[in-house]
Amino acid sequence: MVDVEYSVEIESDPETVFALVTDIPRKARLDPNAKVLGVVQETEGPVAVGTTFHYRLVVAGKIADYHSQCTAFVPGQMIETLSDSDPPFTVRVTVTPSARGALLTQTESFTMQRIHIQLPKADGWRGRLLRLMFGNRDAIQQDPDATRDDEARMEAKLTERLEKWLEAIKQELESQQTKLNA
């Protein structure tokens, strides 16, 4: 399991911040780490438990196409979604009042399951078939060291991405607030 979390204080009222983070297509467009090809709310009505979204993004040069479903929702305070991607992940976003406006916190939890494939060496037609199907590897086994290394790299990358995204949301909302105050 890989968990990352980042919080940012935003000079905007909590209602405005929550409205942005529950406008899923708008929030996705503010992610500087992804190019949005499409984000659609598939269920009708306001966001609530059971609401589903379809995402089609380009992330790190690859297309990510998945669905997420709202699994928890507290109006004005919290939304949680669970994806059907590989690996699946949960995103929990909370908005709380702060001295300067609102504290926005996003927590992302990814389930990691890495299996290192090694197949027994075989000669003849059986060996050719195994190499054709699975490449030149040797028996199926769990590789815990590879999993820990992968998780550490993934956590570092996701933390950096999350910081950039929440800072972009902060910038968007604070520039909006500056325009309203002018």
C-alpha cells in the first residue's frame, strides 16, 4: 500500500474550495501532471455516494482510462472516491475552515501488488512456447524487495505530483478571489 498526503491553506472560503474539488472535470483540468482528454460525471444529479466518473487522461505519456465511484461524501467537507484502475486507488479530499480561509487536504492510497514472473527453463517446443508467452524468465514468485523499492519510488513521484496539483488549485482559487476583491 502506498499512501501520500498533502495539505495547502487557501485564501478562499471553504464553500468555494469544496465546490471546486467536487467539480471533478474542473479539478482534473487543473492537474499540471496530466492532459485531460475527458472527464465525465456518468450519473445524474449532484455529487453523492454512488456518483461515478469516467476519466481519460494522458499521464507520463500514457493514456489512463478508468472509472471512479464516490464512496463517502459529507457536503461541504469531504469526498472520497475509489478507482477501478490498475493499481486501484482511493482519493479522499477534505476541506476545513482555517485562519486564512480553508485548508485543503488530499490523501491518495494505492494498492500495490507486484509479482515477479520467472518460468522454469525448458527445452524443445515447451520451452519455446513458454518463452513466447512469457519471455525469458524463470518461476512465479513474489519479490518483496522489488515491491518495497517500487513503492518507495511511487510514493516519491506521487507526493511530488500531488503537491503540484494542490498548489495549482490554490493558485486558481486565490487568483479568482483577487479578481473578486478588485
